[in-house]
Amino acid sequence: MNLYIRADADSKIGIGHVMRCFALAQAWQDQGAAVTFISCCESALLKQRVQNEGFNFIPLGCACPDPEDLKSTLSLLRMEGAADPKDWFVLDGYHFTPDYQKAIYEAGMHLMVIDDMNHLASYHADMILNQNSHAHKLIYNCPEGTTVLQGIAYVFLRREFLEYRNRNRVIPVRAKKILVSFGGADPDNVTYKVIKSLQLLGELDMEITVVVGPANAHKDNLHSTLESSGLSYKLLINPSNMVDIMADVDLAISAGGGTFWELAYMGVPCLMVILAENQREVAEELGKVGIVMNLGWHNLLSSEDIARAIRNMVVSDQARRDMLNEGQSLINGEGANLMISAMKSYAGRGSQIL
């Protein structure tokens, strides 16, 4: 039984789709099966990370909507002999069109589409997965036999995070260690705006850890900005030990993507900034119930706005404690295994909503 994953990474879309599937791939591998990534990936570091994990990696020279993508992918699947009814093909990316999905779906493989927004006119898959807290509000236009799996119970976490299970986090009276992390690319360079905000808080004793992903085009600018900032800081480029970094901080300033679920599981209080439309509903819903402090859209925030929010959270240990408790109650770390169980027990194209 093999798993094929089609997800891309570049300086525009970031690495989130690949890294989300990375966690599923680890759980699949743990059950003794092979995993192959098929990817148009700009980052040599990310490609190497996939291969170091023991997964196969097949590079593509172009991505959908370029027609060569679908042609190459179908050809690769035929060469791989991916026709076993137990094999699965996972598609994760907003740029894969209904026609792209339909071609894979009709090629005979079991197809799972990972989605966050229900932004397409139609979907073609054996399974659709939406891991977000608002997923139950969405009604997908898909074949009658499609199984739709919805909700945060299916959130995937990589192995290193699962090893942190049941460890207690101490909430200090005043937060000192601050993490700044805006994903693998951060095309709008929100990290820079947050650094400028932290400079406005010179009266606070803070240790800043800035994490920059492998697809971030602003590395040099961020390095020079930090050097002249007067802040006590560490700048980490594509670190492999995010779990250790998160375990050591008191507060995070991050986006509403996949990193948030990791922060929640680790019990890290979070100030959330919305970078893209696919993050908006998550940020708004989690903000309303107090799991995060939702600062809103990045382009509507000034450095002073962000600094004010950071100051308030640094001095409020009760607010951070409430976030810790609410966040850790969300994620149990079983999402990938739950997903694999559903895939293995799939009996065919029969209608079911979970």
C-alpha cells in the first residue's frame, strides 16, 4: 500500500502544503508503507528534508495550471504502477483545478483532496479533508460517493511534536521569550513589521527568536534589520527543531496557518496575524473564543498596533494561561492516525460525511 502526495512549495505559496502532508507521510511510513512526494519545489532545503526522512521525491518542472503538470503527474503514476486499490493519492494546494482533480479521480486511484476554503466550483475525490474549526459550515459540491472529513480532530502533527505529549508548560508572570514565525515564505515580509514593533518595546526585557523559512526571500534584509535593532535576538533559518524552539518560548507572534496548530498543541499563547484569505475564518473564530488574540489583517496593522498587543500579552499571565488551556484542549495529536484509519477502512465510493 503506497501513498503519493502532490504538493508544491515556492516563495509565493510557502511550504505549508508540503509540511502538512509531511506529518501524514510520517504516520503512513510508521505503518510500514512507502511514501512518494511529487512536487514542484523551489527549495532545495525542503527537498532534502523530505528525502532525509526516507520518502521518495519526484520533482516536477511546472505546476498547475500549466497542462504539463497533469500530463507529467499521470505519466509518473503509470510508471510507478500506482493502480493498486489500496494506494492513495493526496492532493494539497489551492491551485489544483476541478479538471485536475477529475483527471486523477478518473484515472482509477483513490484520491484525497485536502482543502481549507471550499473555494472551487466543484470537487472530484473519494475523500475531502478540511481540518479547520469552521469546516462544518462548508458544503462541498462533489460526487455523491465522496466522503467528507471535517474538523480539527484531523489536524496532522509531525512526530517531533507528538513526543512532547503530556509535558507541562510553566506560564511566567511576565513573558520574556518571544517567537516570531510567519511560515516558510512570508511574501509580504510581515516578519519585518513585527521586528519594528518589538523595537518600540525597549523597556521590556525580551529575548526574541525569529524563525525564517526556506522559501523566504527577505532573509538578508531581516538579518541586517535585526543586527541594528538593539534587540536581544536569534535568527534561525529553516530550523529542524521547531518543537524545541516552541517548548522554550513564552509567547508567539504568528500567522493563521499550520504553525498555529503546533503552537496550540505545545501550549504556546499566540498573537495571530492574518496573511491570506484562507486564514481569515480560522483567526476570527479562534479569536472570538479566546484561544488566540486575533490582530487581524497584516496590511491594516501598524507597528504601533502590534507593539500594543504584545505589551498587553507580555504582562498578562492570566490571559496567556487561558490561551494555553484552551489551545491544548483543541489538539490531541491523533489526527494523522485518524485519517489513515479512515483511508484504510474506505470500502469504495459510497456517500458518507464524518
